[in-house]
Amino acid sequence: MDPGFGDLQNVVAGIQNQDAGRALGDPNPFDPWGRPYIYPSIWLQIKALGFNSQTVVGFGLFFIFLFFVSAFALLGKLNRYEGIFTGLFLISPALMTGIERCNIDLILFPLILAALALRRWPPAAAALLLFVTALKLHPVGAFIAFLAPPWRRTLPWLAGMVGVLLIYLFVDRQELAVIGAHAQHYPAYTFGSAVFGFWYAQAYPASGPADASVLFFWGSFFLLLIGVCALRFSPVVPPEPRWEREIYSFRLGAGLYLALFALGSNNDYAMMFFLFCLPLLFRLWHVGNPLQWWAIVALSCSIIYVNWDLFSDEYLLRHVLFKQALSWSLVGSILGLLCATRAWPALSEAQ
């Protein structure tokens, strides 16, 4: 991209727009591509750290470095096949697009990793996840990590997090409405429950927005239906106390992916949060219980999805329909694993 780190450039342009006296949602002549500023205004405070058009490249390189260090810290020591899988995932077209743009999800990733490190101190983990959710709404899905036994330790904090979030949504409702109104959605290079609806609205504009809205509704309906089927048909296996960190990390990643999917349409580079699912999926890959095949399906769908652009850029059949079939299959396997491990404690009972 020229200039480089396009999404980080949007934050620079947002700061310049604010300094010029323009409100959030106003036309932004400072953005190199004329895009509106679409992030919460809390991001504009980064200018206090010296973030500006002269330092954006340095900040971008630091954020990218921090992301890769965080990814390696998350995954730890891997065997040969896990290393090959992870390497192909990290250099995939989907994730490298996020690197090229230096999307702010790269900044959220180490913060969520810090919440994983603080999991045995629920107040700190809850506060950190709330902060990340204020930076960008989709990390609300990570709250699922608290929806697990021991209930006396997790439910009070989950209820508190939801309560604080509702207050934030009410207080900041006008800004969030402006962001939602200016957010752009595309049927290509994205995943989510509404992607088919966006494609339909683009392919048949004469049908009008009402028909597209009906398809968005059906996307949400099928997402709920998959969840019900996963709850009904997924196996339940005894908890593995040795995998306490892996199950907590999986719930963070699964919640993030499902929240991104449920929000309708998100860019493929948001698949970086699926990395949080890998520690548990790698463990299940090598066991002989019924969850092994669920993990294999999730791993297969994810690695094909993030690398699909290496094989085909044909639009309708392969890029929209096939990729979305992979994405929906990944949703089903993730929901099945969440339901199958719902009785696994979020923290060791010995604590």
C-alpha cells in the first residue's frame, strides 16, 4: 500500500480530522483514500504517545513485532506438524493482509493474550477484556471465557462485565451509531452471517434493501440453528485438568470468532484471533476421544480458509460460496467443541 499501513493511517487521519475541528463521521480529507474514521474516539488519544504522520511507520513496525511475539508466546513449543500448520497460518494471505494494513486488531491481540495470562486473577482479566471491548466491540465474544465452572468464581464477574458493557453501550450509543453507519461491508474477503446477504444485495440491487434484510435475518437464524444442533449432537467428554490454559484460550478465541461472525461481516484478517483456539485444537488432534474429529475439521477448515486466495480468486463460486461454506463449517465445529467442553472448569478446582 502507498502510503503503508493503511488502517493505521486511518487513525492518523482521524486525529488530524479531530484537530481540524471536525466531528466523528464528518468527511475526512486527511485520509489518503478518503475513508471516514470508523473507530471509537478512544483511539485518538494515542497522539499523546507521539503518534502522528511522521511516526506511523515506526509505530506500525512495533505493533507487527508485538503481534508476532504474542503469537509465539501464546502457542509455546510446537512439534513439527503443529509448527508447519502455524507457519502456514501466520503467513497466509488473510493474516498478511492485516499485517500489510497494520490493522488495529494487531494491537488487540497482545491485550487479549494478557487477559489469558491474568486468567487466575478474574478481576484483572475482566477489566482488561472490558477495556479491549471499548477499543473495538467484537472482543465482547471473549466474555465466553467466564461462562464456565466454577460458577461461584466466574458468574459474578461475567454479570459485572455484561452490566458495565450495557452502561458503555448506552452512554456511547451516539458514537457507536455513527461508526455503524459508516462501516463498510463487502461480500468478498470477508466472513460472517450476513455475507450472503451483502452478496445478494450487490448482485441484485434492483431487489432493494428489504430483500437483503431478509437474508441477513436468515443468516442469524441459521447461526442460531447450528448452535442448537451443536448443543444437541456434540459429545461430552470428561474434563482434562492439565489443559486448563488451553481451554481458557480456546474460549477466548472461539468467542471472538463467533462474535465476529455474528456481527455480519468482518475482514479475513480477523482470523488472527483464531490462533487462540489452536493450543486446545492441537491437544485434541492427538487424542483418541470423540473430540478429535471435531478438532480436525476445525483445523482443516481454518487453514484452507486463510490460504484460499493462494488457490483461487474466481469470485462467485469459489471465493464467495466455497469460502463461506468453509466459514460456516468452522462455526459448526467451534460451537460443537464449545458445547462438548462446557463442563470443563475455566480454572483449576484446586485453586
